[in-house]
Amino acid sequence: MNYTTAIAGGYLQFASQGSNTVVLIDLDGTAGSGRAVKLVTVDNVSTSALNKSVNFAF
């Protein structure tokens, strides 16, 4: 799996919370019945700044 497939499959998601970004993971992606859970909140970083493949290693 790489960043592109993680995003497309719903395994890795982002949500804005004020000026912070919440990183969510879903172990079975959009194909399964599980739901995304919060992995970490990154303070004072926008979703658009964090949502880049260079910020993640697979």
C-alpha cells in the first residue's frame, strides 16, 4: 500500500478541527464495516498542508 491507495481506499483520512488537523485511520477502509478512528491531532497545521504524500511513509 502507498499513500495514493491509502487515501483512495479510505484507510487514511483527514479532518479539520479548528486550526488543527485530525489524522484518522480505518483498518478496513471504505470497503469494510469498520469506521475511522482518530490516530493523532496535529496542532496549528491545516489539512491541505498535511495531506501530502511526503508527510507519510508506508
